[in-house]
Amino acid sequence: MDKKVFAAVALCAGIFLLWQNFYLKPLTERQQAWSQQHAQQAPVETAKPSELSISPSPSKMETGTVAAKAARSSGQKSVVLGDSAYSYTILTKGGVVSDVGMVGYRGQKTDKVRKLIGGSDELELNTPAADLGYISAVDYTIERQDKNGLVLAYDDANVSIKRTYSLNAAVFSLDNENTIVFKKQAPSHVYVGLKSAKTLTKDEAENERRQIYLNRIGGQKTWTVSDVDEVKEESGQGVWVGFASRYFLNAIANTSGAPAQFQARPVSDHEVTAGFFYPAAKTSNIAVRMYYGPKDIDILKAAGTHLETAVDFGWFTIFAYPMLTALKWFYKYVHNFGIAIILLTVLVKLLTYPLTLKSMKSMKQMQRIQPQLQRLRERYKDDKEKLNREMLQLMKSNGYNPASGCLPIFIQMPIFVALYNVLNGAIDLYGQPFFGWIHDLSLKDPLYVTPVLLALMMFIQQKMTPNTASDPAQQRMMMMMPLIFGFMMLSLPSGLTLYMLVNSVVSVLQQVAINKTINVGASAAA
């Protein structure tokens, strides 16, 4: 492949890596035997949908958040569903979720997860302030309670509300069914939503990019939490909405099937709310499922309601899932994700070796005719059209096809980008050690050993690659690429850097073998 093409590919890859670099958040600790604690928990059935139709888009809703928080600050009772490993704390004041306990998943402490997602009071039930806006802070009575279930009730001259909560800890979810009877005139809509801190401190979330997800029939949209400075509304049938960090998700899913319209808006300079509007009737039945847990594909699928779409591996997701499956398969036998990354990288390089061989042979051909190409450039430097014709003729007469060098690279690129995205975003590496100083493959290399080795191996690989570039500027840029890549990998996950390093080492070994093969062939031909 022509070095000009190689430079373009390398530059694109560099830009891609820089873009990915803004997604990283250091996280801690490794996984414990979580699933064994809750394997017997069964999912809970949801309520039937209401016979409702979507009303015109509501204006910005005033929920009386300040008053609600003031009311909850004193006199409320709290009910804990679950156990010491995973639990939801629900307040009788407003019926909101005030805390989620998560200490069994990879040794994670609740406070850390809540800061990353930006958790606040969740499952707020409300109507516009002009109607019955006070219901977000009413004092419910407990009708029934057990380890995994709770029923709250409220009744006054205007409204009767029953809120039922059912915990399914095996899939980190809390089902919430709400029956609201409006005794006088029904409001325009009922709102159920989540809240999140708008920004995190540097210590809480270095390079963490939290997003609001809206999944609806017909597609999915995302917004960066810190960018929500005004009301965001979307029509259409909402499926789920939530706040997501790199490795965790806090979401509510519309399990009732009732028409739901999305809205996100700033509550203050420091807090954002996002949720669903439901058209109200005299009797409104609204069911949602709250999920507060890891972005683990298997768990998200088990939780239902298409929550697995919160895991996005980018353009080449179709290749990413097989890569993740293969990585988990290797881990099942070696019990170390670092070794699994090494084995998977070697396997991918072996499978793509025929394409690499074809590309390198093409580059060798190009290198051999470089002196003739340079003479043509000098001879026809004032006639570009003639120069191009003569160069193509020379390549054709020597059996060189420019596409033969580029095509194998572009065929391999989706595979390597998919593997890159998996290692840069899969929660499977979260808290997983490799050996020695690398205690967490989702964190950067604390001693920067692997990025330095990567830069060194890329420099060696570059020296072994046939030089087809005649432009000094191109040559200087290629010389800088190992340093650029090494610098970019300083803050990326050590698991990802390990993949890049192993990929480079195997590439050097393949280059040695290819050079011997090509040289032997050339000697035999001579």
C-alpha cells in the first residue's frame, strides 16, 4: 500500500482515538459472585395499558421541586427493599426512590455509582403545578410491605393514588405500578421521571461523559447531560429514558404501553430531570420499570424493554458483539481478561493474515518501482495529465494494482475498530486485573509502561514497512505517528492499550515472516 494511503488511514485512526479519549472514566474494584445471590428472583408482571391517546405537546412543567424537597427533608419514613447486596430505599414522602444500594456488583460501593450516574430522588410522580402539582410531595401511608415489595396509598378530596413497588434484584430493577383516580377534573398529563446532577467534579468523574438516552419506537436519541440548558421534548411512543455513564445506567421503561412523550429539562443550575408525560384520564394506570445497575448486555436483556440498546459499540456494532462473545469465551478458560485480550488479538491477526500478506506484497511491488516513478515525476513535472497516464502504465506493466494495497486494509478496519470499541467500553473489563501493576483493565496504565512499549513497537514496525513515500513531509509525519499514538494511549484503558501493544507485536512478527517470504520469492525469480 502507498505510504500516502497509509498516512491517511493512520491520521483517521488518530482522530478516531482522540474522539474516543473523551469517553473514559476511571472506575475501581473487581467483580464478586453477584448472580448467585439473586438467581432465584423472578420477574414481576406489569400493569395493562390504559386506553389513552397522546395529547398536544405540554409546556414546560413546573413540578414544585423546591417545595417537594423541603417537604421530604423532615418527617418522612423510609422503606428499604432488598438486602445488603442490592436495595432500593423508598420515601413515604412523595413515594420517591432516595437511594440505591449496590455493594455486590464487582465490589462497587453505592456512593460511587450514584455520583457517576448523578442520582437524585427518582420515580417522581407529578402533574402540572396549575393542576395538582402538590402530589409529588404528599405523605403516603404504607398499606403492605415485605422484603421485595411495597404498596403506598394516598387519598384526599381531589385525588386517590396507589403506588406499588416490586423489586427484582437479579436484574437490578424495580417495577412501579401507579393507579391515579382524579375525583374532579383530570389534569392534562401525568409525569414520571428521574433526576440527575448536571455536572460532576473532576475527582468524581475525570473524562466521564454522561448522557441522556431516549429509546422510542422508530429510533434512539442521546443528549449530553451537561448540555441540557433548555427544555428538550420529543414526540412518539417512548420505550425507555435514562441517564447513563460509561459503565452504569439509571433508566425508567414504559412497561404499561401507554402513550408516553419524552421531556428533559434543567431543574436548576446543578440538576436535570428526564422522564415521560402520560395523557391523563379520570383513572390513569401507569406502569414503569426502573433500572439502576451496570451496562452489562446480558443483564440489560434480562431486564427487558430494550435496555440493551444503551450499550453502543459505534459504527461496526455488527462485528463488536462477536468480538465480545469471543473475549468472554477466552475468559471462561483463562480467568484473566488481560490474557483473554492477548489471545483474541492473536486470533484476529491470524485470521486476517492473508489480507495482511496481500497488502504487504503490494507495498513491496510499489517500493521496487519507486525509482522509475521518481524519474517520471521529474520528466513530466509540468504535465500532470501525462504524468498520471505514464504512472498508471508503469504500474500496470509491473503488475501493480493500487487497490490491492488499500482494499485489504479497509476490509480489516471494521474488525479492528469493533474490537477497539469493545475494549474501550465493555463493562466486562471494569475492575478486572491483568498482572503486576495493572489492577484494573478499565483504568489507564498507572506506570505508563504499555503506552511506551506501544510507541516503541510501532516505531520498529514502521522501520520494517516498505517505504514508498517520496515526499519528505510524509516521511516526517510517519516518523511522528508512534509518538502520537503512544501519547494518546496514556489516558486510555490499559486493556485497550494492551490490545494495541499485542496487535503491534504480532504485526512485527508477521512483517518478519512476510519479508522473508517475499525476499525468498524474489531471489528464486532472479
